[in-house]
Amino acid sequence: MALLDILHFPDQRLRQKAQSVEHIDEKIGQIVADMLATMYHFSGIGLAAIQVNIKKSIIVMDLSQEKNQPECFINLKILEKKGKHKAEEGCLSVPGIYEQVNRAEWIKYEALNEKGEKIQGEVDGLTAICLQHELDHLNGKLFTDYVSALKLQRARRQLQKEAKNN
Ligand code: K1U
Ligand code: ZN
């Protein structure tokens, strides 16, 4: 397993769009393993392949307390969305910034797992938020795109202040 480099805002490679995975083979298995190792290393709850400069539709996630329930979503598609929910988000590609974002409260999805099996689910709460956040990454979008420029400026100034005081 290898730790991968995470791209940070404003790196334009974060704006690339992922391509569908055609064949799930050993190479894809290695990417999934490396993405999981990277996500755990940086204490994330999710990671999209675009964040590690891999232009493939691959997402990993683990929302368990014990960090022992890794999940993988290949070619994730959101089929239905319902409701609205505002919650705080962070991003490993935008370190130190946490802002409220509006997302659908409930989603129905389909994807492939790391074995190439079709998976489907209906989820809400943090799972729904995280999958929408990661799918945005695969479409070149960041959570900060939903936040006002003024709020972002304030958050960045606060970060700079904290960095000076430490
Ligand atoms: O995609 C990423 O950059 C990972 C990101 C996922 C995410 C967190 C929160 C809401 C939506 C998506 C993270 O794991 S950020 C770090 C983190 O663990 C976290 C931050 C804020 C709230 C909950 C968790
Ligand atoms: Zn992110």
C-alpha cells in the first residue's frame, strides 16, 4: 500500500472531471487500497480519486468510529434526491476550512464495489452528505464553491491569524 499525495486548493487539477471505470482489475484494486490508506492517514471520512490526481470515478469512505468499515463506490450515480439539509463540511483538499453547506437530505444511488458487483442504496445523514461531496470532486467541484467569497475570506484570514500565533 502507498500513501498518495493529496492535491490542495487552488490546484487546477482539482477541477478535472473523472472518467468511468470500464474494467475492475488488479490495478483498480491497488488504487482503492492506496486511496483507503491515504484517507485513513489524513483522518478523512471519504476521498475521491480526483483529489489524488487520478481521473477515474472512484470514491472511498469509512464512517465507522473504529475505522474498520471501508467502502468503495466505483462509477457512483445518484438516481434520486429528496429534502434539504445544512451541515458543516470539511475537505482534505481545503485544509482548515469548515463551512455550512446545503445538500439533499436523502439520496438513492447505484455504483459498483471493488469486486465489480452492482450496489444500490438509500441513505441519509452523513453518508448522504459525504457521497454528494465526493461525487462533486469527481465532477471538478469543491464544497467551497457553495460558500460565499466573504465567508471564505474570513475563514482564510482566521487560519492565517492562528498560524501566526502558533
Ligand atoms: O473529500 C474529502 O476531502 C474528505 C472529507 C469528506 C467530508 C467531510 C465532511 C463532510 C463531507 C465530506 C473529510 O473527510 S474532511 C475531514 C473530516 O473527517 C470531517 C470534517 C468535518 C465534518 C466531519 C468530518
Ligand atoms: Zn473534499
